[in-house]
Amino acid sequence: MPKVIVVTSGKGGVGKTTTSASFATGLALRGNKTVVIDFDVGLRNLDLIMGCERRVVYDIINVINGEVALKQALIKDKHCDNLYVLPASQTRDKDALNLDGVGRILDELKESFDCIVCDSPAGIEHGAFSAMYYADEALVVTNPEVSSVRDSDRILGILAAKSKRAVEGLEPVREHLLVTRYDPKRVAAGEMLSVDDIQEILRIPLIGVIPESESVLQASNSGTPAIHLDKSDVAEAYRDVVARFMGDEVPMRFTTYEKVGLLKRLFGGR
Amino acid sequence: MSLIDNLLDYLRGDNKKTAVVAKERLQIILAHERAGRNASSPDYLPALQEELLAVIAKYIHVERDMIKVQLEKHGEYDVLELNIMLPEDKRAGG
Ligand SMILES: Nc1ncnc2c1ncn2[C@@H]1O[C@H](COP(=O)(O)OP(=O)(O)O)[C@@H](O)[C@H]1O
Ligand SMILES: [Mg+2]
């Protein structure tokens, strides 16, 4: 059964697009035929993060309006054979994303893809709603920060009440908490909410923790999803997330801060 | 955080770590917001809150956001919870 997975958060700038790019890539690397869709109409950015910005010709609105066939708008990823990107429109406004049109596109994609990843815009308005409406599963991207946690709670409320699964009385959307931009050192100092705190408040299963890392900027600079980076905590954390999503049991990593002792500092380690 | 750190914090008084403050604030506001979006919450709650506020204001000066009325499910019972935060000086008893 093909799956529609929304990457959502309410709040902007928390790491949805970064996550969509790496998560979709990870799914593809694990052999799933995957497409990642940018729902941020007017503020398209997934193309830059995936490194395919110069190959964008048509976009999701062209497809919804019947101007081109879906196949013409899909861009094949440069790293993975079984990964495609469907860009957002940069010129139209969000209302062009009508729910019926989105539903038709998703149905068509389900005929040939295993995983459909929807990168949601910020907010709880039309664009964000059309990204989440058809979801089977949701990655709720949350930063360890009060406004982000509150917005995630709001999004969970909408998923539970207004998604297609909710209004049709089907099995509820499967929700996963993904904590990103996590800084274990600040958590240890009592300056940042811990993963446990966030989970206790939001009460949904944790699928992973992505540490705050400078390498994310390097990845976006070069248009390579962070999951491809060599020897990077962020890449490994995203691979773990994909593995857990596929059902593997993988222990949590990058959640605790180890004080480097004097001896270790003098005689090795990192 | 070690036991000694905790102990020192405790002895030093109430300078709570900000993460603890953040968690407490979130728990309070989200409980309130969740109650608000719960479709089954009866529509007389806002009116009840207003009327209670009016009565209480006759005796004590309380800000309107210091009173919360919510209905929660506890097993098979519905519990009507009334939460009034009294101003600092009144609570301390002078
Ligand atoms: N784990 C991380 N560590 C450091 N910076 C990050 C991390 N994840 C995201 N960022 C940065 O945060 C900013 C917002 O990320 P983005 O994925 O565009 O968020 P959103 O799509 O939710 O608006 C970007 O500058 C991105 O590089
Ligand atoms: Mg984004």
C-alpha cells in the first residue's frame, strides 16, 4: 500500500524542508520508489535543498490546472534513481492548491510510487491544510522551544479533527514526533526542553532526534540533502529515523551530552 | 544534572532552570487550549467562566486570565475543574 506522509509543524523554520529532503532520500535509498512534493506555493525551496532548482520547468499548480501531465512536472533526483521531486509554483498564490486537485494528483502518484512525502508550508492555513489533509502518517517536526511545541500541539489537533481520515472516520493519521535542532549540552544545562519533556507534553511516539549541526548549512549550500553527508550526526540521525519508520528497532542517539573528561581530552577520543 | 547541583539549586532558593519553567508554562497553556478545541466541551463553559469571574471580582481583584474553567474526563466521570489563581499578596496572607 502506497503511503502519504506529511512533514508538518505549524511553526516555520523548524526544519520541515530539511527533513522532507533527507527523509524522502532515505526512503528511496532503502528501495522505496519515492516522490517528495513541495506544498509551499509562492515560497518554493525544496528544489534548492534537493539541488534541482535549475531543472524546474513545470510545477504542481500546472498539473492541478491540467496544463501538463504529472509526468512532465516530476524531476528525477540526481543522487537516487527511484526518487522524484514535484516542485511548488513560485508565481501563483496558495489558493490554486485546491483539495480536489491535490487528491487527484496523489491518487495518480499512488499508482506508481510507494512513498509520497508532502513538505508542508508553515501555518495552519490553506497550504498547510492541503498538505496534511490526505496524509496516512505525519512527521510532526518540533524544536525544543515553547512556541514550536505549542504549534505542534495545534497541528495534532487539526490532524485528529479535520484530516480526511478524521472526517471519514477511518483509522486516525499515524503521528510521529521528530525533534530537530536539538542541543544536548543546553538540555543538560537546563536551558532547553528535553526530548522527554516534549514527548510528555505532546504525547505521541518519538521517531527520532536530529541534533543542531552546522553541517545542515553546508548541505543546503551545496544542494545535497543532509542525509548524504559523510560522518555527520545529522545524516546518521536521519538514517535512524528512516529505519524506524520502516519498522527497524534502532536505539535513540544524539540525545545526551557527555562531558569530555580531562584525561580523554588529553589522550584522545574526539 | 547531579544531586549536588540539585541540592545547591534548592538551597539557593527558587531560581528554577528555564527549561523547567518552559515545560510548566506549556503544560498549563496546552491543557487550556486542548479543552477549548475539544468538541464535546459544553458551550456554557465560557458563560459560566464570565459569571464566576463577576462574582469573584466582588470580593477579590483577579485578572480574567487567572480563572480557568474546564471539563475533563477522568475515567467514567466528567470533572468540572475551577482554577482561580489569587494575586500574590492575598495568597501569602499579607
Ligand atoms: N538540525 C539542524 N541543525 C542546524 N540547522 C538546521 C537544522 N535543521 C534545519 N536547520 C536550519 O534551519 C533553517 C530552517 O530549516 P527549514 O528546513 O527550511 O525549515 P522549515 O521548512 O520548517 O521552514 C534552515 O536555515 C536550515 O538550514
Ligand atoms: Mg519549508
